[in-house]
Amino acid sequence: MPELPEVEVTRLGLAPLINGTVYNVEVRNFSLRWPVNPNLKKILSSQKLISLSRRGKYLLADFSNGYLIIHLGMSGRISIVSEKKLPIKHDHIDICFKVDGNKKILRYNDTRRFGAMIWTDDNPFNHKLICTLGPEPLSDEFNTDYLFDIVKRKTQPIKSTIMDSHTVVGVGNIYASESLFLASIRPQRQSQKIKKKEIRVLVGSIKIVIQKAIERGGSTLNDFYSVNGQSGYFQNEHKVYARENECCTNCNGKIYLLKIAQRSSFYCKKCQI
């Protein structure tokens, strides 16, 4: 599943469409995770894309008359293509723009159809999918005091706590494993038993890992590519994720795999306590 860095990379890649005007919309499959509005073509016709923002793993496209909330789901990806590029299987939606006299198509591809394109006339930050989300990991709101106040009331593993989008958004499986390694904390440790000084290190580690992943273009493991078709490079810097039985880059020990809440978790027994 594309995580926060991959979604942010997608947002940045879509910047050339800002100030463009929609001249056509083609929906080939309305059956995504939630049905696509059957009137989307009529709604977006002649509308200008004012800005693109992100909240957690949701892209928020601000048009003249409302907002399009986009989620990539498990396997969704967005690309910018020319009119000459014919759609292929699983290319479900085209939103066609004129930008400075040029025609550009936002094309949404989703093999599993777990993603979403939801139209709303209201403030998207008040939408039921978004209004209960926790703070952004790179924001000042996400700090030591905030996270420590949460973990001291949690008996679940720390990895589950930081992956909860109500605690902090966007720290998915890859980046939770990498952040915990950088902070020297085992993913299975009980949240409320972690000391405040360790939480301070963990908050800093999450910020470092997320920022670096964005700068490297995200992690391309299965389906993710940028809007220009380029793969990310952060997977080349993974210290523990998907490295079971390989040598730890710190101590040369072995990387172990365990399941936490049915998710694969990777860690080093020597470097993480």
C-alpha cells in the first residue's frame, strides 16, 4: 500500500496540473472502494484546479466548486499522460486538463480497486474519513509530550500505537519498522512501558525517516511509481524492513521477523531493546 511518503511524492508530481482547467472526464469503472459520483464529468467540466494538498494518505484536489478526495488504496497509482497514450487494463479514470494551452491527463490506475475518488462540496477536513485523523508526523503538533501522553495509556505494542492513524497519520508498516530501528526500540514492546526519553528519540526518528523517504521518492516495492513513471529509491536504504535473516547494518547480527496485529515486523535483537 502506498504510504504517506508515496502519497506526498504523488502530490508533488501533480503540481503541473495546478491552474489547469478540466475539459473532459472519462470514468471507465465507477466501482472503487466507494462508488465514484456518476455526475463527476458534469461536476468537473470547465472547473479550474486551484491547489493540491494532502492529509495523511488522502490527496485533496481543490477545484473552483468543491473538492476531490483521492485515496490510492492498496494498489492505486496516478500518472500524468498525453492524449496519445491509450488506456490499459485497470486505468479506471481520466481527468483531462488544459494547462497553458497544453493537454494533460490525470490517469488513475487501480488493480484491486480499493482506492477512492470522492467528490464533496464541503470542507474536506470535515469529511468523516479525515476529521478524526491524528497529527501529521512532520508537524509541530506531533511531539514528545503529545506521543508520551498517548503511549502511557496504551498496553498494545508500540508499533501498533504509531501505526494508528488516530495517533499520527502516515506511519505505515515500512516506516514504523524503520523508525523503531532508528530509535533502538523493539516493535513488540508495550507502549506504556516506554520511557519519555525514548519517546523523544522515537518522535525524532519518525520525522527523519518520513522526510528522507519523501526526498528519495518513496519506496517502490510492488505497485508504486511516481506520476512520471519513476520508481522510488528509499527501499535501497531500508535497514530492517523486508530484510529477514539478512545482516544488521549496525551490528552485523541477524534481522528477525515477527507478526504484530497480523503485520510483518522486522527488527534487530541486538540493536533494539
